[in-house]
Amino acid sequence: MVELLACPECQSEEVTLITETEYFANTGDLFCHSVKPHDANSKASCFPCGWTGKHNQLLNYGKSFFGKKS
């Protein structure tokens, strides 16, 4: 069963995962997609309590759609 990710501080399911993309500063050309939302080390945050951390620190990591281990 797939479970929803939740905040480790307040257990809210209103959490976000952040995608980071790198560009060359002088040309604006794409360098690479450095962090995708399904990566364990992507930044995570909680709207209700303001917690910030990493994707793999969220409750149910490994059981959710985005934390699913293959």
C-alpha cells in the first residue's frame, strides 16, 4: 500500500519537495538537473509548522509514491 508523506514534526501531509536545476550564469544554458523531487536528498518543507529537511526524513519515506524504493 502506498502511504502519503508526512512531516516528522507535526505529522501534516501538507509537505513539499523541491526540484533544483543548475544553469550557467552567463549564458542561461541548462547545465544539469541536479536534484529531482524523487531523490532522497531533495529539500522538503512543511507548510503548517515550517519544518525543513530532506525527502528521506519525511514520515512514510520508502512507502510513498515519491519515496518508493525500486
